[in-house]
Amino acid sequence: MSEFRIHHDVNELLSLLHVRGGDGAEGYIDLLQKHRTPYVTTTVSAHSAKVKLAEFSKTPEDFLRKYEELKSKNVQNLDPLLYLLSKLSEDKETLQLLQQNAKERSESSANATSTTTTSYTLPQTSTKMSMQELDELRKKLGNMAASSNAPQPAEVTRKMLRDKHNKKNPTQPNPVFPNWVYDRPALLGDFITSPTPAGDPAAAIVTMPLPAQEQAMVEDLLFVLMGVDGQNITAQPVLGRQNRSFIVDSTLDMSIKELVNRILPVASYYSTVTRFIEEKSSFEYGQVNHALTAAMRTLMKEYLILVTQLEHLQRQGLLSLQKLWFYIQPTMRTMEILASIASSVDKGECMGGSTLSLLHDRTFNYTGDSQAQELCLYLTKAASVPYFEILEKWIYRGIIKDPYSEFMVEEHELQKEKIQEDYNDKYWDQRYTVVQHRIPSFLQKMADKILSTGKKKKRGKTSQDQWTTLFLPDWKPCWSWL
């Protein structure tokens, strides 16, 4: 972290705490730099900090629930913040100062609200509504009634992202898929739930002997593993971001039903990953998510090949329910990891650098599990390709080609009159800035150097040989793990 960033963060912290007087930010910079440590807060210290804060909190269950929610969204610097809060909870003097500060702020805000409310007078309730007010009320009620037929959350998010991008870049609007891509559910490869089942298979399954029941369930499971309802296994509709659940025929033999319920999570993972691939393949979600879904699609093809091979065995009469459970177990772990990553990207609404940070953190967290780490590393490599292409153009040529606003460096258009007046360092500081939430966690320490290198290349002060000798020795560790 550079001295400028420390100064900025300390100033922001003092303004949030409403601290006035004293030495200001300068009085803390030397102290912070002397006590800096190159080590990152470990998982063990973060876990102990979570336990301390849960014990310190008046509502530990709500605290732990909020922590898990933020963790699932892959909020950056969550564990270091947790460690800092645990240290603050142990310092009684600091706690007293913070409580006094919060009390003063609440009193000042209460005084401000009281002054504003006294100057405002409510209209009399006995006044009649005019025709214009009545028309406005009618329009509002009509909009509320129409909101019951609002689109799904994925469609709302997609439209918001598209509108935001088109407003920011009116000359280069986002491309849009034709409506039939979204209006035809059979194209998604996910389950299509029908309101009324065809026939009454429940009466037939109970009359079958156990071997026939087992073969019927093997056939149903092969359908369900590919996103199609079976005769005795029915997929439930998905509400929001929930995982898909299934209903198994209640008249089925308990031993067979128990084994079926062990295999069904694979079908739920398949449904989650399939919906994620179809949704994030839209233009609005950026090139990093496009590359991630392409890598996931490759893995899903391998999964479908496995299901096809199992179906071949079933047609030859060589596949029992126990064999199906045996063959599907290695794939279950892979599908679970893919579904977990898809859910985390969905919950965190990750794009660009935040997606890469999530994948990098998952790769690091799976240390000790070679299979899971290799899978996450494969996804991280695939998703990093478009981001590093943008980074390469910025470093070598000073050009930002970022159509979906994913890159860590953002360019701001300035007026020509201002450029002629302030064509100096201040101009370059205003034109190119770093967006914190777009920085991948493995490039956090290099963000300032990336920004300055691209600026120098844009200004024509650094040749390629100078960049290689000055910048490459520090850059190699970032590339070495990919």
C-alpha cells in the first residue's frame, strides 16, 4: 500500500468518525508505516476473531448469519476487518471513545431532524383531492398492479446492467440477444416443470417388485441428471437464487429411496450450473464471466458424456443403483464446486476483477485438496484471459479497451477547455483512476504501478525497453502462478 493510499484511507476514516482537531492524518501515517507487517491475516486468526466478536455481540446468531452472508458474496477484506474489530473489542479505552463519538453523532442528527420537522407542516386531512391528484393516484395503483407480473430477478439484473452500460457509453450500446433466447425455456437445458403430471405413475411403482423398482429409478435418475423430469422424480420450481429440490415418489421402497436421495444433489448442482451458464453468457455480464461460463460449459460436456456412458450401460442391463452411485461420486465433488462458485458469483453480483478475486480466493482456500484446487485453477486461468488482454494493452500501449467496465483502471472524458488549461499531472490524475472493487486480489499490491505505467505509456515517456527493465521483475510473481 502506497503512502498516498494510506493518507487517503486515514482521512476517510477520520471523516466517517467525525474526528476534528488533533494532528490530522499526518500524525498517524508514520505510526502506521512503522507497524506495518508483510504478513496477511491467517485463517486461524480470522476464525478466532469471529469467535470473539460472536461472544462480544448481544445477538451472536445474527452476527454469524451476517458474516456467512458477506462471506458467500466474497466481500473483499472481510477477514482483516473482522480481525481489526476483534482487536477494538479488546481495547476498552477505544470502545469508550467510539461510544462517546456515536452518542454525539446521534444527538447532532436528532437536533438536525427536529429542526427540519418543525419547519414542515403537514397538509390538513380534511382537504379534498383534486382531479389531477386523483389521476396520479390511479396511475400509481395501476403501476402497482402491473408490478405483480414483473420479470424474474435475472431479467431485472440483466436489464439494469444493460441500461447502466448504455447510459455510460451511448455510442457503443451493448448487443442484445433476440427475445426467443429468453422466451423458450426448452433451450436452457434445465428442468421444465409442468403443472399437471402425465398419468399416475405412483400407482404403478408400488406394485412393482424391488428389482423392477430399482431399474425404474435408475432410468429416472439418468433423465434427472440431464435436466429432464422422470416418471417418479419431479423437479420443484426454483424461486430466486435457491437450489433446485426434487420430490420422489412416496410409495417407493425406503432402501431405494435413500440411495436415490444421495444421488439427487448432483442433479441440483447441474441445474444451478446450467442456469448460471445461460444467464452469465449474456453480453451484460462482461468478458470475464463469458470466459468463466465457457470453461464451465466445457466441463459440463464432460459431465454429459459420463451420463451418456451410464445410459449405455443401463441399456445393456449392466447398471444397478449401487453402480450408478459408485460411478457418480467423483463427479459429485466437481459439480459441487462448480455450483458453489456459480452461487457465490450470483450472490456477489461479481464482474471482471471481483470474479477473478473470488476464483483466486477459492483456489487458495482449497489448499490441501489437490483435485478442487486444480479445478479452481483451471477456471481462474480461463477467466483471466480477457482481463489480462485488457491489461496488456493498457501497459504496452496506454489504451483501455474495456467495453463492459471490468478493468481496474477507468478513463474519464474531460472537456477540451480544461485539457488546454490543466494539461499537467493533475489532468492525468483526474483522467485515469483506479476502481477498487475491480482490482483482482492477486494484483492488489501492483495496482498503483499498473496505473502509473499505463499513464506513462499514454504520455509517451516510457519505451518498451524501459518498461521491461523497470516493471517486469515485480510483475513476474503475478504471472508465475497462472
